[in-house]
Amino acid sequence: MPKSVTSPLQKKLAAMLVEHRKAAGLRQVDLAEKMGVYQSWVTHMESGQRRIDVVELIELGKILGFDPVDVVRKLSRK
């Protein structure tokens, strides 16, 4: 399986992360500050231009208030 950042699952994950950020009431710049990254990192993540590793997903879950396991389960459903 190619590691494409434009895969349907990657796009779905990016959309889910945007929803969680907005539900948490954070702007991209706020999330970037909490993650200790540049806003461009968040922009690339949310646009699907950057792949998210499992450690980042766990950290995002802590900051945004979601369970990473639930996100993975939703992504794995057809």
C-alpha cells in the first residue's frame, strides 16, 4: 500500500481532526501553541498534506479531548 497523503483515509482523518479542534474551541494557532509546533504544521495536518503518527494522534487527543482509539475505530469502518 503506497503511503500517500492524499488517500481517502488520510483525508477522513484530517477532517475529523478539524472537527475536534473546532469542537474544543481552538484556532489553528492555539493548537499549534499547545502542541509546541508552528501554525503551518497544523495547517498541513488539517489539509491532509502531512501524515499523523500515532504519538501525535495521542497528543492531539489529550489536547482536544478525544479518544484516539475511537478515531482509529471510526477510520477503520467501511
